[in-house]
Amino acid sequence: MENRMLLLTVLAGGFFMAWAYPSDAKLNVIASTPDLAAIAREVGGDRADVTSLAKGTEDPHFVDPKPSFIRILNQADALIEGGADLEVGWLPPLVLNARNPKIHLGQPGRIVAAEVVRLLEVPTGQIDRSMGDVHPFGNPHFTLDPLNGKLIAERIKERLCVLSAADCPFFTTNAKQVEDKIDSRLALWQKQMAPLRGTKVVTYHRSYSYLAERFGLQVLNTIEPKPGIPPSASHARDLITQMKAEGVKLILMEPNRERKTPAFLAQQTGARVVMIPSMVGGSKEAGDYLALFDHIVKTLLMDAGQQLP
């Protein structure tokens, strides 16, 4: 009887261990934004379950920190964030309350995309609140340069390899495919965007600086007088004067911004308001990372009166 009970105990223990640590378990990867999640899905393939906390239609600076996010982060094997203070207003308290050491800063499971890209618009000198929501580390909207997407894919691959060494060849192959796809499509996008090189634009927020640098647009000014500060009547008047003098024909903005001021500027200057998403999922056409740029390029060319080559 004793031997039988011992055998049952051993068998039960083995069953529990097999259930708790299945050989085909997927990595549970959480991304702060849907563009980071889209890249992670390509790299992780069917060896990772990837969830985005923010929606593509939200402002990534001001995501509603739902209590359910704490549970999601508690169960994460990895957390991918943009960094450069993009999520500073909502993500740190969630991570703290999740009590998951695997996703603390400095751990392999905490992936900060800003660490691998060249940040634009890094402020110099003293920074204070009178300057608006200035990011002291630089502009955090860097996923709108597809070459930064390649760098992020590589970093995600490196960390997933640490978290699941047995799947490293799979992640490496996927990351290489992502990078090759971006290179191929970038050549097409640059050819398509060539007629717009040098075009002067006004943007609502500093969301499109990386996009503009990659494709040769000139961002003349922003509708926000300072980052995160609503436009004033006096700033709008100054913008109208500047836009007329410089011949600005395009106003770029995300769909989640207020539309009254851009519409007024367009009416006064003859410029066209162009709604383009700043993240994956920001429109129904931007379902993944490559589709995001396909949609942006098509929309810009159409509103500028250009035809796709």
C-alpha cells in the first residue's frame, strides 16, 4: 500500500510539473503600444503571445491605466516599452503594482526600444514645465522611421533569445525576415515619396519628425505652441502668417486630435488637412507595421495630388 501511494505521489507530481512547465509554452509578451506589439508578433511568431496595452487610436502619452493592466503585466515574461518618457505618465505605476520582477528595469524581460535608436530633438539647457511636455531624452515617436523598426526587431530578438534559448534560431530567422521586408518596402516607399521631398508641412504634435526626416519632408511648425499645450488664438494667427509666407500646403495630424483648429488653418491658408495614424491600428488600413507605412505613403501622395509610381 505504501509503495502504491508513493508511486501515485510521484506520478501526480510529474503530471503537475508537466502542466506547470509545458515544453511548448509560449512567451507572454506585453507591449506598451501597438506598433511595438506588431514588430514583436513578427519576431515571436507562434512562440509568443503578444498583447498591446495601448490602442492605435489613443495618444500614447495619455493611455488610460486600466486595473486589468496590472494583472496582464503580472503574468508577463517580457514588457516592451518605447521609453524616452513616452509612457512616463501611466506605465511606471502599473509595473510597480504588477509585482513582477521579470519586467523590472535591467532585467532581460524589460525591453526599452529607445535604447537602440538615435533620438531626435534632444533638448539642451535647463528644462522646466513652462516648456510644455518636453521629453528630456528626445522625441519618443521614433517608430515612424521604418529603419528604427529594424533596430527594434533586432533588440526584441536578442531578448527573446535570452528568455527562450531553445527558440533562438526561430526568433533569429523571423527577425531577419522582418528586416529584409522593411528594406525592400523602404526602397519602394522612398521612390513613391520622391515627389514630396522638400515639401513644407505643419504637424499638430511632434509625432512625425522621424517620418519627415526619413522621407525628406520639412516640418515648419506645430499647431501646439509647445508639446502637449493646446493651441491659442494668437499662435493660430502666427501660424497662418507663417504658412502663407512659406507656402505650406499640408497639415499632418493624428485622427485622435481635435479638428477645429486644423480646419480653421486650412480654411485660412488653402492647406489640406491630412489624417494619418501615428501607430499601428490608428486606422483600419494600418493593421500591421508595414501596412502602417503603406497607408501613410498612399494618403500623403493622394492629398498632395500625386500618383503612386
